[in-house]
Amino acid sequence: MTVETATGARHKFNVELATTPPQISQGLMFRRQMAADAGMLFLFDPHPAVFWMKNTYIPLDMIFIGVDGRILNIAERTIPLTETPVPATGMTRAVLEVNGGTAARLGIKPGDRVRHAQLP
């Protein structure tokens, strides 16, 4: 999958898909590391999504993606092992989780476009 920024940069990620309720519930729990270009893409019917970091050891950037394929908001460097709710700012079609700090490092921001075969 690719994230296209407002500056025209294109950032590719190798993502695992989480589409079923058990996959979405499990997410990246219990993992201790993830490659720099890796991530997990959660796909679901649009709803006001809320995530957390329960049993998740890797600091993550949670990139909330709207129904139009554009980034709604980004929760950067979420704190491992916390149960604090991390909400989207609108109706969410997908969430991309990548290593913490990736969004800032690559200049990924709200409004940028996420390209994947299962997104508009």
C-alpha cells in the first residue's frame, strides 16, 4: 500500500491485513518489533473508530483513514501497554498502524491519500 503526501511524496508499506473481528481484535498485540516499512491495515465498515494499546509492546503511529481514503487524524507515538482510548476524528474506513515516529519522519499528515486495493 502507498501513502501519497500533499508534497507529492509516495511512501510504500508492506502491510498485513486485519479484516475479520478476531484479526482486528488481535492487531499487533504481543509483537516486540516490526520492520521500518511494515504495518498493519485494519479494514472495516465505516464507523467512529477507537483503538488502544493493550498488550501492544511497540510504540505505534495510528493513522485513521476516512471513507474517501484520506487521512483523518494521526495518533503519533502511542504509549505501549496502555488502555487509554485513541479515537478517530470522524467516520473511519481503515486504520494503518506503523512504527511510532514514522508519520513525522516521512511527513505524513491529515488530508494525505492512502492507496490500497480495498480503499477508494
